[in-house]
Amino acid sequence: MRAGALNRRITFLVKSEGSSAEGYPEEQQYTPGPSCWAGVKPITAKETFAGNTEKTEATTLITIRYRKDINDDMVISYSSAIYEIESIVDVNEGHFKMEILVKKVK
């Protein structure tokens, strides 16, 4: 893997669910996790119309060096946007690089 291809800085965010003093669940919050260099490549964008609302879905492929501390319960922060992880693939099971398929949520 060429180092020049990993030219974007991403941060993984860990979902932390808390509860209020009364025991009610609070809104999901994110705690900053590991940061790393990545390659970010938009794959598809789809617009759908339902009623009077328009919804856009963008799918992106993020490539990073292999890490053991990444799982699909995390989300990714990149360029002031939040991406939800759809799948994580250890390419050729070689523990060399990972391809992460994400969907933009914010």
C-alpha cells in the first residue's frame, strides 16, 4: 500500500450510551477514539423522493492500514461529517489493510 494514498485524517468515534440520574436513557453521544490516515473514495450517491421530502444517501469506501481496535459499532468523523460503518473487510485476510464501507449520516 502506498503511503501517499492515505492522505486524509479520520477519527473513529465510540458510541457511549448513558442514562440520566433517574435511569432514563439519554441521547447517544460519541467519545473520540483512535485517529489514523486513510484513503477516502466516494462510491455511490442516491437521491430518493418520498412525499415532499428529498433524501440523499452517499456511500463511501475508506481504506486504512490494518488495526485490531476497530469495530462496526463505531462511527467515523471526517471533514465535519459523520459516517456510519456498514462493513469492515480485512483485505485478503492479510492484516495489512482494511476497507471500510460507510454511509454518511450527518
